[in-house]
Amino acid sequence: MKHHSTILVHEILGSSIQTREASSVLMNRVKNNSSDNIEFDFILVENISRSFADQFYFDKNKYANELKKNIVVSNASDNVIKMLQAVAKSQDSVNTKIHNVPVYKYTSYSQLESFLLSF
């Protein structure tokens, strides 16, 4: 049976995340979590720095592969998603496997609509 766990990022790191070390704090939660499916809920997180996004993107993929866990980002604002997409483009290589594609989850139609209209 697969278990699901949600980690509320703003409760751990606040609404503005600026450092690479913040990613380590989140990944420690993944290491110590017995769930197969882990959701990082970014609701109430207003912005993230490029350095955090860069480290988070790298760490998320590393831990998902090493620990065989499905890790997704949910309820991220347009600013957060744009930053994560920007670093994804810079980290992705020619040999990127399909399972490294970032996954974003929305709990309401208005969040999805806002994201789609931001392009």
C-alpha cells in the first residue's frame, strides 16, 4: 500500500525562501518520511530565490531517485513555478530521462487557470 504525505513548506520555511540550506531542511523531512508519495505544498509561499530553486530542483530529483519516492510540488504561486522552471531548463541535459520532468499539482481550477494564463 502506498502512503501519501503532505509537507507544508511555509510552516517550515516561511513565505520567502532564500537559501540553499532551506532545501536541505525539506529533504531531511523526505529522508525521515516513510511515505511513498510526498507532496511539497507551497501554498502561502510568495517567492523563492534562484539559489534555493536550483538546490531544491537538484535535491528533489536526487532523493526521488535514490529513495524511490514520488515527490511533487503543489499549490505553488506563479512566481515559484517560474523560478523552478527556469532552473529546470538550466539543469536539464540532453540525456534527461522522462521521469525527471517537474510535476505541479493544483487543488483548485483557479490556480491552474492562473498558471496557464501566465505564459
